[in-house]
Amino acid sequence: MARRTRRASRANDDEIDSPLTGWALFLPAALFLGVFTYYPAVATFFQSLFSDPKGGRAARFIGLDNYRAMLDDATFVHALVNNLWFALGTIPVSIALAIVMALLVNRALPGRALVRMSYFAPTVLAMVAVANIWLLIYAPQIGLLNAVVERLGGTPHNWLGQPDTALGGVIVVTIWKEAGFFMIFYLAALQSMPPNLAEAAALEGASRWHYFWKVTFPLLMPTTLFVMVNAVVNAFRMVDHILVMTKGGPDDASTLLLYYIYETAFRYWDTSYAAAMSMVLLAILGVVAIGQFLILDRRTHYR
């Protein structure tokens, strides 16, 4: 009886170790990625090489003409520069705030559960709902921000209606929404750290600041790499807040790259040119992601 059991167990192990089992487990994910990721990317690239079919005129091959047109498109260049400033304004601040909030709620403090919930609450709100909330805050006449400014002795300002503050206003909204989301990952990483590290550092007389930079922050690098990749993608795919709050204005001061692609494709119906810009956006994200892995992975300590 025992011999039959061992034979049956060995047969089951052979079935699990079979290459067909691995391919069967891999196939659903491969099909999903192929249909919804790789095929649209390839189809978009081929579409960018053709002109738009209009009326009775069929699409014709134009090569790289759409890509050459970007060099003379002032709005595209302006949107790209705006997006770079948007990324520089949102990514470092969101990550820094997420780490600070995670360190705060990881400690024993009164009402810790309530603080955690308040930090994470903006994340569960819909993007359009967040944009409408901040529209009321930024409103020129009845907005909360201008009321505070007036109480402090300042003069009211049209925050979203002036070119010098429109993009900054959207940056603040994005930081407010994303920091709590990133905090969850940092909090999980902090709670997975062995407590004996802090005990050993305390016995050696290390200060909290020294312990954070020499122990905590290096151990958070895998989480930082993951969060930074997501933050970069979020910075270049922002369209909801722009559509609701500023519509790219005034004078394209808050136009971001994806919003310009959206307008080109669905407002002006120039889908081929929008496809070319989408490929440029994809290339930018790919280069940045590779750079992040090459630079940060060397400083990452996996446990």
C-alpha cells in the first residue's frame, strides 16, 4: 500500500514538473498581454506610418511624415515640456510625502487607524470626483483657497485661469491623490522589516536620522523602484484632471502630452498623427523605465 502511494505521489510530481504544465500556466497571461498590450502597440505603430482615411480617400503610406511633423508642432513641444515639469513636480514630492506618512503611521500614535484612513482616502476617490472637489477649492470667487489667502491678507487669484499657476494647481492635486497610494507600499515594506535591526541600532547609539539613512532607506529601495516606475507612468498618462479642471489652458499652459494626443485623436480626428505621438510617448516611458532599473537596481538590497 505504501509503495502504491509513493508511486502515485511520484507520478503527480512528474505531472507538475512537466513542461506542458508550465506552458499551460503561462498561456493565459501571454494571451492577455498579447491581445491588450503588444498587439495595440504594434497596430499603433503601423497606423502612424499611414495617413488618415477621409471620406472616399483611403489611407496611404507616408512613412515618417507624422514624426517629422512633430518637430514643427509648437503645441507638441509645449505639451512635452509641460509634461516634464509635471513629472519633476509630482514624482519626488509624492514619494517623499509617502515615505514621511508611512514612517508616521508605522509608529504607535493615538488614532493611528484614523490617520491611515485619512491619508489613503484620496486614493479611493474617482479622478473626476477629485478634480471637481479641487475646482471648488480653486474657484476664483468662492474657493476655499482664496478665502484662506484673504484671511492672511493676500489678494484673490484665479489659480487655474492664469498661465503661471494653472500647471502648478494640477500638480498639487496629483500629489494630494497619489501620496496616500504610495504610502501603502512603503508602510507594508516598513512592517516587514525585522525589529531587531532597530534594537541593534539603538544599542549602538545610532540616532533616528542615522538609522533611517543607513538602514531603513536602503531597505526601502525595492519599494522605491516599484513606486517610481508607477509614478513615472502616472505622470505621463494624466488626462482626467486636465480634462475636467483646465482643458489644457490657458494658452496650453497645462496641456500635457496624453491630453494633446486625446484632443488630436478625438477632437480633430487626426488619428494617424495621434498614433505617432503615442509611439513617442511609449518610447519615452520605455527609456525612462530602463534607466530607472539600470540606476536604482544597483542600489537595491533584496532580502
